[in-house]
Amino acid sequence: MKIILSLLLITSTAFAQYKNVKISSGSAFGGPSEPSITFSQTEPNVLVGGAILNEVFLSADTGHTWETIQLKSKYGVYGDPCIISDANGDFYYFHLSDPEGKGWASTQLLDRIVVQRSKNNGKRWSKGASIGLDHPKDQDKEWAIADPSTGNIYCTWTQFDLYDSKQAGDSSIILFSSSSNKGKSWSEPVRINDQAGLCLDNDSTAEGAVPAVGPNGEIYVAWSFDEKIYFNRSKNQGKTWLPKNKIVARQPGGWTQDIPGINRCNGLPVTLCDISGGANNGTIYINWTDQRRGANNTDVFVAKSTDGGETFSDPIKVNSDDGEAQQFFTWMTIDQSTGHLYAVFYDRRNYNDNRTDVYLATSSDGGETWTDEKISEEAFTPEDWVFFGDYTNITASNGKVRPIWTRYDADKKELSIYTAIINK
């Protein structure tokens, strides 16, 4: 009897589920997707999230309950939400622009990056500040970070001479801009990639720039281009950068990846730096997916640098399965109170069809080894006519881990945004 009870306990623990919380939902035609989420850096119970095109999610109880409001800006709001918090607890919502409010019919669509600031945990937002206006060029795929030591905010993105242009003379480049006054004004953008890409929004495009801040104010950025992960850094708050970019790793299959049931899937990199003051302080991590083990076996990888980006490790596989299965749409974060790493991604290891789970991978030894576990309560099956957005996201603080992802329910033709209540 004791043996049976022990086996039941082990089985129950192995398959223990985390509570999933539905944050928002809508029609499969334009419903919420492409979510972003972050904890307040001053109020441990406060979370702010967002999803396309203009949703804002507010929680004051670590994600158990949520309120949804709509974001408005004088420059329009057109997706690619990136939400960050600074050391003072202010939130910043970065997104794309649509000044005329006409979507793809607009003559000014994507003409700048927009940032809006909230001083009251997301309840009200500024009208918006403009970054990188250079009409008629298009500004896309931004991400940002706040330096806790200086208060500076850094933003990187891709500039297209003309989005989706097939002209050989049109190019895509990675730009950087900074703000020293809480996002009210921004420096003149500077180019940080030495090889320009094309404008087709595919593997030939330079894309996926995500900035990270080091313990001494260093700025690190990685992006994808031409089946490789590239890297640059600045040691003087973005004033100057390495003139020649470093190659971190090959990315077989490129960053545009074919995943059955997903009409658009990318493996763009996420750049992070440990500033926890712990054993891995200063370590840079770059997280992405690629298809080096085959087009039907997309995997999650991380490479790390312990010397300020001079050299990087060989890619380390994050997902633990050894079979042929798709893992895709990864995002990674660091709990800066512990230095522990957490990566969220979609996973099909348990099925022979397109049914999809959500997994969390954890590393407590600087990314050398990983354990992963299923965190979604139910699988779902996406359909390739439904736009899923371009990423998931995850945030962690003081042992509280909150991933955020998009789910599709075919029977209801519904897109929804979920989180899971994970406390480590």
C-alpha cells in the first residue's frame, strides 16, 4: 500500500499543472495575439501586459485577475507591443504607428516607433513620443530596456527603406536610439549593423534586435540575418559601437520557419544580461530557435558569453526531448533577484499532429543545463489562416514567473491570451 501511494505521489508531482489564467479573448479574425508582459520593479504584485493591436492588461495580484483597457495614441497604435518597467516603477509601452488610422491603406503606416509612459501602473498613458521618424521609410520590430543604474531607456528596431520591397536597392538595417528623460525625447537613431539586409521581411532581412543592459551600463544587442545570429555592443551608453559585428552562431533554416498550422513563425533572438550580482553576473545570453536538426524538428537554443561579448559558447539546446518534434516561438527572461533563467515556448513533443502545448524551461546554473515542463492545462490546435503574432513573452521577479502566450480554440474560432501562475 505504501509503495502504491508513493507511486501515485510521484506521478501526481511529475504531471502537476500550474493554474492557467485567461487574460483576454476575441475573434480569430483580428483577436489578441503577440503578447508582452512585465512586473513592476517597485510593486511586487503589479503586472502590466499587452497584445495587438492596442490592448493593455492590468493585474494588481500577481496575475490572478486582470483588467483590459485600450491604448490610444496621437500616432496610432499598430501592434508589436513591448512593455517594460523602470527602476522607479513607471511602465513604458512601445508599439508601431498608424497616424492616419487606416491600417495598410495608410500612407504613413509604420513611419515611426511610438512609446507611451504610465506613472500609475498602466491605468493612464501619455499621448506618445515619436522615435525614428524618417518618412517614407518603415520602422518595425522594436524592443526596449531600461537601465536601472542610469534611468536611460534604450530601443532597437529594424528600418525598412520600403517594407516588402523586392527592389535590390532597398535595404533593412538595425537602428538604436536612447532617452535620458523617461521617454519624452529620443536621440537621433544610429545604425549598429554593418551588413544591410533586403526588405522582404524574411531570412534576408536584418531583424529581431533586442537590447540588454550589463552591470556597468554596457548595451548588448543581437539580431538575425542570412541564417546567422549577429551581435554588437556599446560601452558608452550607445554613443559608439563595434564597427564590425560579431557572429554568435549559425541559424540553420533562418529566422522565418515553417511550422504546420502557423501561418507565420519566426525564431528571432532574445538578448539578456545577468545583473543580479550573483555567480553569473555579467553573463550575456542569446536565445533563439532554428532547424539544424531538420525542418520537422525545430529546437530552442541559447548561447552565452562570460567575457562581455568577446566570445560566445556553442549553442546549448534548451528543450529536453530527443525525438522529432517542433518547439517554436521562444522567449527568455532572467529573474534578476536570483540569476535564474526561464524560457517559454510552444511544444509538440507529446503528439503526432499539430496539437500544441506550452512549456517552461528553467536553468539555475547560467544556462549550462535545463529542465523543462508543460505549463499549459490543455493542448490546442492552431490553423494556418489565423494570425498568431510574432512572439510569446515572459517575466520573472523574486521567484514569481509569469509567461504569456496566445491560444486558439477552433470550436469557438477564438484567440485568447493566457498566463500561468508559477512560483519557484
